[in-house]
Amino acid sequence: MNAVIKVGGKQYYVTEGSEIFVEKIDCNENDVVTFDQVLMLNSKVGNPYLTGVTVEGEVLKNGKAKKIRVFKYKSKDRSNRRTQGHRQPYTKIKITKING
């Protein structure tokens, strides 16, 4: 079964057994999470969500992504060079079951 779910303002295409990285969710490792905002199941499309369809997953890991560098530079103003870094927190989830 294939599904499109909405988590944290983003849409993810999932199948049973797939692993996805989503925005950090308040949960612990090995918890079971249920997503009820299912936009599409196989070829059936909701308006905006399908009713009676849920996707279950197991939390594998909470962590932070690799650090990215952000450079800010204004031309002809040498004193205003800045470097910033950012690490986005994430939750890794393995999709175990699609009910629908």
C-alpha cells in the first residue's frame, strides 16, 4: 500500500517498511505514533484528508542533522562578514502499518 501523509507542514510519500525523516516530534524512541492526516491512499485522494485511514510508525531515533554553514556578506562592507551554523532536529520513523 502507498500513502501520502502530512507531518509538520510537509508531505511524505510512504509505503510499509519505509523510513522517513520528519521534523522533531515529542516522543521517545520505540514509541508507536499514529498519523491521521492521510492525503492519498493508493489512487484514492481525500478532500483534503481521507477519513478512517491511519498510518502507524515506530520511532527509531531522535537527533540532529548535519551542521550547515550560513554565510552573510554585504559587498563593500568588509566589517560585516558573518558565519552562522544550524542543525535541524529530526525524528526518524519506520512505517509499520497502513490501515485503510
